Amino acid sequence: MFLPKEVQAGLDAARKAELKKKNRLRVKAGEEIFKVLRFREDGFTLDVQEAPHLRGFVDLYDGAKHLYQCLVIASVEEDGEMFYEFKRATAASDKPALDYFVEDDSPIALITDGMTDQRG
């Protein structure tokens, strides 16, 4: 079906606005933050007019929750959306990484005798 250029542009703008409104995902690149239009297992899309051609490390958030630290590259532009492909996507954690195995029954704190003179 053929639509006049102005009508097609209006439909595309309405579609993008709806995607931005219902999606909470955000990408933070340096100090800039961009709304994610679509998210897939292998990457995400941003509005090509609002986002630069990102390349390198970015952080992906769902609202305030940090989901992933990603290495991305701009891949394909289609219908006003730029697809960014994950080269690496590491799940973010709110705990520091452990470099050793912790037994289930290992102590979690050191208990000392409160009666001991600590002055030396």
C-alpha cells in the first residue's frame, strides 16, 4: 500500500513515541542517557535521530536497576532505528565479585571476647 510521505512519517513518529513511552530500558553512554526502543538477546535499538553511532562500553538500565555492562557496536539502521549489537553483555551485580569459593557453612563474622583488654 502506498502512503504519502507525510502520512508515513507521521505513522513512524507515532510508532516511535509509543515504543519510548512503554519501554523503561535506558542506555547510559558516558554522561548521556538514551531510551531503548527495542531489546533483543543480541542487542537493542535506539532512535537514530537521538542517539549517536555508539561504539564501546555502555550501561543498560531498567529504570534505576543496573542490568548489564555492555560492549556494543552500531550495526544496522532501519526504519529510523539504529541497531546496536552486543559484543559482550555482562550482568551487573550489586555485590563485589568473589575470587574464591565460599562454603555454605563458613563463618560470616569474627566474634571476639568482649572482656579482653585491647590496650595491649
